Amino acid sequence: MFDVGFSELIVIGIVALVVIGPERLPKVARTAGLLLGRMQRYVNDVKADISREIQLDELKKMQADMQDSARNFERSVASEMQSVEQTVTATAQAVVQDVGARSETALAADAPASPVPKS
């Protein structure tokens, strides 16, 4: 994050030793370390929260896409079912009419054409 080299850290340490003094320097360094650790944990927590929100948003988009796909599939299946039902109904009606016509023809063939008078 920060581009701080080893020589720069030595200069900061020497300045801190002169300004703060050798007695308080360990306590200040410990406090600075604790604050730096807290800041890193906070930054990591924020990154994790952002990552979770992004994943949640992606999952919501994927869920919406899947629901749209399911609706489209359901519509296509319903359309095909309706088409099959119409075909079956038309075929059944044709078969019933054909059977009716054949039975009428068979009845007409079995019946005598004209009664023969007995003498």
C-alpha cells in the first residue's frame, strides 16, 4: 500500500527515538502496532462485506435468470401440450366419424334392399 523502504523506516525510527524519547518509545510503538492491527482488521472486514454483497448481487441476478428460463420453459411445455391435445382431439373426432360412417355402411349392406313378397 505504502512504498516505504528499509532506509526510510530507520529514519522514522531515529526521529521517533529523538522526539518521543527512549522511555516512552516502546509504549508508543506498541500502541501504534495495536492501532495498525485494528485498522487492518477493519479494512479486511470491509473488503469481506463488499465481496459478500457482490456475490449476493450475482446470485440474485442468476436467480432472476433461472426464473425467467423456467417460465419460458413452462410456457413452451404448455404450448406443446396444447398442440398435442388439439391433435389428439382432432384425430379422435376423425376416428369417431370414420367408425360411424363404416357402421352405417355395414348396416346398409346387411339390410335387404327390398322386401321379397312371399306368395
